[in-house]
Amino acid sequence: VKASEIAQLVEGELEGGADPEVEGVAPLDRAGPRDLSFLAHPKYLSYVDASGAGALLIARALAARAADGRPRIVVRDVHGALARLLPALYPPRPHASGIHPTAVIGAGAVLGEAVEIGPYVVVGAGATLGDRVRLDAHVVVGARCGIGDDAVLHAHVTLYPGVRVGARTILHAGVRAGVDGFGYAFVGGAHRKVPQVGSCVIGADVEIGANTTIDRGSVGATEIGDGVKIDNLVHIAHNVRIGAHSVVIAQVGIAGSTTIGRGVTLAGQAGIPGHITIGDGATIGAQAGVFGDIPPGAVYSGYPARPHKESLRSQAGLARLPSLVKRIRALERALFGKESGEA
Amino acid sequence: VKASEIAQLVEGELEGGADPEVEGVAPLDRAGPRDLSFLAHPKYLSYVDASGAGALLIARALAARAADGRPRIVVRDVHGALARLLPALYPPRPHASGIHPTAVIGAGAVLGEAVEIGPYVVVGAGATLGDRVRLDAHVVVGARCGIGDDAVLHAHVTLYPGVRVGARTILHAGVRAGVDGFGYAFVGGAHRKVPQVGSCVIGADVEIGANTTIDRGSVGATEIGDGVKIDNLVHIAHNVRIGAHSVVIAQVGIAGSTTIGRGVTLAGQAGIPGHITIGDGATIGAQAGVFGDIPPGAVYSGYPARPHKESLRSQAGLARLPSLVKRIRALERALFGKESGEA
Amino acid sequence: VKASEIAQLVEGELEGGADPEVEGVAPLDRAGPRDLSFLAHPKYLSYVDASGAGALLIARALAARAADGRPRIVVRDVHGALARLLPALYPPRPHASGIHPTAVIGAGAVLGEAVEIGPYVVVGAGATLGDRVRLDAHVVVGARCGIGDDAVLHAHVTLYPGVRVGARTILHAGVRAGVDGFGYAFVGGAHRKVPQVGSCVIGADVEIGANTTIDRGSVGATEIGDGVKIDNLVHIAHNVRIGAHSVVIAQVGIAGSTTIGRGVTLAGQAGIPGHITIGDGATIGAQAGVFGDIPPGAVYSGYPARPHKESLRSQAGLARLPSLVKRIRALERALFGKESGEA
């Protein structure tokens, strides 16, 4: 592909005079003369000179700082440009409709047109698959599940009975959805299981990472809104609701009956307790330990999670705690003639 | 079902005069006129008025605070009542004995009466299954495993060779039990694997959540006591022992050779180091980072984990650290005429 | 096996006169007269007397402190000795070459000599398996993957297309490698998937724990170096590189494009952000929250992660924060005649 064609595709401007042929995209430190590389973050400015890349896709904001004679395509948003460019350079494998002869399809299951069902897939009784649904090898779809058009379930996904998955949603390998939630009544010295009879409803255009687990509702539903993106190894407990277009990074845990608003970001390993509300557009920092409701648009971090600026000030204070102790001792000596015996 | 029949089943008192027909149970904000809803926590008192529920299951402690003309069933323990009621309203799918023709049963395996074995299940040589054991699609049971009567293994569970699972125990999708522990000897600049030759013994009436991993013993056994409940995505390392009726919430990690007592609660994402003892009845807070033995009955939280009350006081102190710095500066100015240069 | 033969095998010295027959290895509190037990850590010194073990494998450093008449084999490194001894006492199950008739092998796949392929394994088109590769039941190997000689993939492992696995590497049940990374461009109010077209390259002599997830590169590769050991439920994001012989304990998360050096240790539940570098030989403590580059050889811990000694001092300060508040109040009363109203 000519660099000029790429510039047109991503609505960028080709600068530098030449119009080289590009065969692939590669990071700065691995690109060769036939590769387009990219610069989206100032952190990597120093890699530009040594890079062997034949051309550069670069953010307008950084263009002036990367003085470089190479042909370059200048765009406002590098990641947005890559999202357009990569499918053109690396076409996804074509949909291959057909049902592998080893697939076990339950009684009364309804399959849409041109579904692609791999080896050893099990589809439960009464399940409904939309058009062009793709189930990779070893997927298990429980009874009465419903899967929307063009959804993709990678190998080894498990849907418990009755789970609903929206159109174009992608579930990665090892996702478990509709699992019994963690609900017990302590009776007579033992935990007695409270049957988990609710549902699990995953919206359209959702993507869920590998080995993530989503419990069904105890009664009522666990709901994942349209466009939500969830990373690997996340735990979502019963009756949680996540609003549209929210983002949940790897290893986050959300306890039961919590409501996450729309457009929320939960960073990696954050812990969200049960029965709270996180407002629309809020951001929770990595590893944060949340203890109560979070207002819309707020940015919280730390343990216990507090507004991010306060949290940073406390962390700075924590770092100089040893010196504060010394200063208190000096004050005590000056004022009382001796230190307090307390510590 | 009549409300009066439900009241009788859960040993509650029907109040409010009427005796409506109930078809299901639903949360307050989703219940309709044919639904029974429930109120167990004061947090949800404000939802009662707007609820469309035809009847209410309510905790005695909250009954006076929810003034409401609706028929209501008053009980001491709402969750205990639900544990009785839900199986009556939503009968679990009946056990369906039979062995799917695609199941691969190894040489010398012994199957109890009325087992239910799904498609593509693999049972290793010499394994023993009790009566009415249910193995869902794609379960893999290693050689010489033993599974007690009425145990249920959901789809995609893996038992490594020799794992023992007690009666009535439930393993959710993607559980891995009897995995090699993380044991190496550093020899000649590389980590050399120490063979993991111990066993993995899971008691009766245990429930283990989706994608949880349990290592086998290095030598000796990893042991999960009777009645223990473990949530999703928990890691339990080699030689850990968990006493009866303990509860381990999602994403907890327990390092090797640690002993957890009976009736312990480990809240979500807590980290428990190796070679320590957590006493009977202790509670460890969410995300806590434990660093040593915990006495019986103690409640610990925070990082590093300390008695919960101390931990709360330190957290409160942390929040006002920036103001403490100001107060120290004011003292220094008053006493020394200038601030310390230290921070 | 005679104790004297064991002593010879592990290059230890047999002391105590007798030369008993040993049938197995067991922990101190479970060993019987036909068992060899072992003592590697002073923590367990008190268990020696009560142990029923017929003989003891003991670290030279502890030998003088465990006064005990039993036959004993004294070695410098108990775990190294066990790594030699256990395979002799508990021989691993022999490799059983053969391809189960239910395995589905894709067009153009190339299988080495004496491979062992279990029931319901699916090998994608164009994949290459080295000699003696073992794929347990239900393994799914994507198209064009390459697996080195003597590698072992336990049940239910998923390799996405194009993943490379080195010789002698062990992947435990439920590992997902080559998963699409978490990459989106926010366009028009929604997250648009950035195709993940990079590779995933796992070195030789690696071991990866159960249900761990490893993303493929976005462009470029995710790389796990030779001899790296990764525990259960770890998350490794796209474009991460881990240097040779590093160790990653359970539930660690590593965000995208981060470089981990050689011989690094990341302890359990630590969180590593994206786009940073952790130097060779560094150690990151359990649950640590790292926020920037870590120098080679450094030991960091805590949240936010700082040099371990500083972190310990801050934690000590945190524990006495309540008493510091009292001391500040006392100073204020003495100096100003009243406390500050600030807190």
C-alpha cells in the first residue's frame, strides 16, 4: 500500500516528499524500511531517530518535536487512525459459515443464517443463535440462551442457561457468564445456598476478556450495557449493572448489586464493594479500594479511595511521615525539654 | 402460590389482610403485581414506595420503618427465607441420569448409580464417581480422581489426577483443581521445577466459583474443609488448608502452606502470604494485605493488615495528613521562627 | 529406597547411624516411619520432635538447632535436594505417544515424532508440533501456532492463532495465550476496537499457571523469555516483554507495553502499569502498586510502591499516626493555649 493511500484512508497529511510502499505496521524499535511505525506518546520520542521504519504515523501534537526527514502521515488521533488502518493492512480471517459435524445441537435450538460452529461445540436445548454467529471450538452454550447477530464466542467460553448476548459482542476464551452468584444464608452453623434464579444480560457491541466471570442475578438480572469493554480476569458479581460504554480493566472485582453508570472507567485491580452506585463518567484508579458511592464524573484513587488530588496529597504525606515524626520530636524537645514517650 | 402458603413455608407472618397469588420473586425496582419483592437492608427502604411489587417479604427489624399498605410476610431473616422459598418457586432442573455417547470413560473407572455425564466429558482411568454425580459438558476428570455422591461439576472443569471431591460439592465452570503448585529450586542460574506430588482434597458441601484455581500439595495435601464456600477467580496455593465453613470471596489469593481456620471470612481481593495461620472465626477485610498470623476471632483490614479499628484510625489520620503538615509548620513558625527545611 | 542412596543422590551426608528404607516424602506433621520428612525453614523447628518421620532431610544451617536422634540427611539446599529426589521417588507418568481418534487435526498441520494428543483436542490448520509434544484433553491450538519439542499443554488450554511456545514449556489448565489485547480508539462516543494483529511468543522452559491470560501484541509481539515462571491467574497485557528467568507470582497484573527485565520477581497481586520498565533483578512486593520505572536490582513495595525500606518506615509511621495527632494537639495546647480547629 502506498503511504499516500494510507494518508487518505486515515484522513491524515502525508509530509516529507516521498511516497513509499508500506507492508506492515510495527513498533518503533522493531520496524524495518517496509514498515510504517507510529508515535502517539511523547515518552517514545527518543525512539524515533534510531527506528528503521520506512514511514511514520504521528500525532499532530508531537509532529514538531520529532524532527525527522522520513515520510510521515500526520493525524490528530494516532489510535483512531490505527483502528481504521489495521483492518485494511491485516484483513481479519473471513467468516466461514458451517457447522462442524462434531457439534452437539440441543432439541429446539434455533440457528440463524450462516452461523459458524466449530468442533465439539455444545448448544443447549432451546437456545437461539442469530445470523452469522461464530462459536469457536469447545464453546458450551446453555439451554435457552440467546445470542445476537454477528457475535463471536472464542474457544472454551461457557454460557450457563438463559444468558443473553447482544449483537456483535465478542467473548474471549474462558469467559463464564451466568454463573451462580455467591449467595448463602447462614442457618444452623452452615452456609445454605440461596438459589440463584436471576438472569444475565450482556448488551450489543460488548467485548469481554479471557477468563472473566460474570454471575447471573440472584433474582432480577446482572446487566452489561451496550458498548461496554471488559478486560481479562474481571469478576462481576450477581445483580451488578454496568452502564453503556463503560470500561473495566483487568482483574477488577465488582461485588453484588452495585450499579456502575455510563462511561465509567474502572482501572486495573480496583475493588468495588456491593450495593453502591458509581456515577456516570466517574474514573476509579488502579488498585483503588472503593468504600461508598462515587459521584458522577469524579476521579477517585487509593485505599481507601478518595478524590484523586486528596489521595495524592495523602500519599505525599505518607512518604514524608518519617520526617514528620522527627519534626514533632524536635518541637517536643524545644517545648517540653523531652520527647513524648508515646512512640 | 398464595402468599399465605409462602408465609407458612418460611415461618413468617402474613400481614396486611389480603392473600395475593405470587408467581415470582423480583427486586423492588423491577417487581410487578404478580411478584413478591423483599427488603433485607435499610439501604433499600426508599425503594419500597415506588415498587410495583404485589407483596413484600420483609425483615422484622425493618417492618416498622416501611409503612406500606401492601400484603407483607414478616420474617426474622430474609435471606434464610429466600433460601427456602426460591427452590419452591423456581424448581432446579431435574437430575437427568445418563451418559452422553460422546463421553470418554477411562479404563477401570467406576461410575455410581444414576450419574449424569454430558457431551465430550473425559473421565480418566481408575476414577471413581459416586451416585448421581453430574458432570456437565466438557468436564475433564483426571486419572484416579474420586467424586462423592451428588456432586455437580459444571462445564469445562478440570480435575488433575488424584483429586478428591466430597459429596454434594459444586464446582463451577473453569475450576482447576490439583494443579501443580509454584515450586522451584534455583540451581545454576535457572529455576528447576520441584515435582508437585501431593494431593488435593475438597470436602463435602463445598461450592467453588468459576475459574478458581487450587493447587495440589507439593508433598502432603491441599485441603478444603467441609462446607467451605469459595467465590470466583480465587487462587489457593499448594499445601493450604482451609477449615470447615470458611468463606473466601472473589479474587482472594492464599500463598503456600498457610492454614486458614474454621469459620473464617476472607473478603474480596485480600492477599494472604504463605506459611501463616489465620485463627478460627477471624475476618480479613477486602483488599487487606496480611503479613503474619491472625488470632482467632480477630477482624483485620488494610495494608499492612492490622486490627480493623486501628486500621480505620490510621486511615482517618491518612486523610488529614496534609492538615497535620500545616499544623506542624505553624508550630515550627511559632516556636523556631521558621519552618523545618525537611519537607 | 535406602536413606544412604538418597544421600548419594542429593549429595548430602547421612548422619545418625541407621540407614532406614524410605517409601515417600511427607511434611513433618503427617510423616510416618516409612517417610522422609524435611526441614528447610526455622519456623518449623518445633514440629521436628513430634514428627513421626522415619528420617529427616535437613538444611545444614538448621542441623545444629534440631537436636534429634533420627537418621538425617544434611544438605545445603533442601528444595534443591527435593527437586532431585522427588522424580526418583515419584516417577512422572510416562509419555504415551499416540493421537486419540477424536482429535481434530487441521489441514496442513505438521506433527513431530511421538506426540501425545488427548481426546477432543483441536489443532488448527498449519500448526506445527515438535517431537513428543503432549496436548491433554480439550486443548485448542489455533491455526499456524508453533509448539516446541517436549512441551506440555494441560487440559483446556487455548492458543489463539499464531502463538509460539518454546521447547519443554508447560502450560497449565485454562491458560489463554494470544488473546486480543485491550485496545480501543474512542470515536464518536463509542470505543472502536483497534485490531490486535501482533504475535505472542513464549520461550523455552517456561511454566505458566492455571487460568493465566496472555494477550498477543497489538502490533509487534508479547514476549515471555526463556525460563520464566508464571503462577496462576496472572494477567499479561499486549506488548509486554518479560526477560529470561523472571518469576511472576499469582494474580499479578502487567499492563500493556511494559518491559520486565531478566531475573525479576513480581510477588502476588502486584499491579504493574503500562509503558514502564522494571530493571533486571528487581523485586516487587506482594500487592505493590507500581507507578513508574524501577531500577535494576531494586526492591520496591507498598502503595504507591517505593524502596522497601522507605515503605516499611512509612507503614510504621502510619500505625502510629493516631498517637502523632495526640502529640501535635499537646504541642498546640502548650504553645497556643488551644488546639487547631482543623481536625
